[in-house]
Amino acid sequence: DRDVTGVQTCALPILTVPPTADVNFEQTGHWQNVLVATDFSEASLTGLNHAQSIVGGQLVVVHVIEDSHDERREPHLERLRFLAPFNESHTVPVEHVVTAGEASRVIAEEAERMHADLIIMGAPADELKDEDFATSTVLQVVSNVSCPVLCVPSARNASVADVVNELAAVN
């Protein structure tokens, strides 16, 4: 029996570590390749903020859309670039990815492609039950990757996320 309630009810970030992450786990605190997935929710924007403060090498910011013919792809890409700008001093390169597909599969594939040391995602806003396992992007990612996943709850200070969302919506 799997207990999934802590992911969305914990007030602190939760780091999940799969058994296959032994090699990567030594690097805790020295995350070179960090992937952050965002759906532009408050929790995922809080996760992006965490990612930008801990990444030591490459940062990949991923947003998944459902329809590959979505003409809104470019505005999503612009929003990612606004939220995680290219590092002008070239100390931490940022790659922005907007792609179509099933979110958990795309996130896992991007993490494998970039050899991610860590994936950061916003924690689910709604309480999860066992029957939600098959449809929860966070739980599917945690179950299908070989690196640690940091699940970040919404910011307690919502005003920061609100300002970021408002500014991004204007651009």
C-alpha cells in the first residue's frame, strides 16, 4: 500500500530518492544538471525559484502542452524565458523547452536526455489518493526516473508568485 498524502500536504519541500539514484545522490547540494517542470502554477513557480538558487551547471526549464499544433507554443516559450532568463554571465546555462505530449513521459525523457541530477516539480494542489496514482504527473515522474525529485509546495508568500504571474502574463 502506497501513502501518497504527504506530497501535497507537507509545508516543506519533499525530496524523493529512487533506489537507482545511489550514484546521483552523492551530489546532494551540488546539483549540476537540474530540470524543473512548470505548469505555471504557484507551486511550480516556487520550484523554479528553488531550482535557480541551487543549480550548479545546466538548468532545463520544461513546460508541456497537450496539442503539438498549439499555436500558443511561442507565448509559452517567451514566458519561460521571462521566468528563467538566459544567464548573461554564462555561469549557469538555461535551456527552455516547450513540447507537446504526456507530461510525465516528456519530463522523464528530458531528464534522461540531459542526465539530470535532480528534477524539481511543484507539489500537487489537491489531496492525492491511491486511485490518483495513474493520473498524477508528480507521482508518475517520481516512479519513472532514476534521479531524485524535489516536490515543492506553493509559496507561503503568494504575493511573490502573483507578481511573477502578472508580469509574465503582460509579456
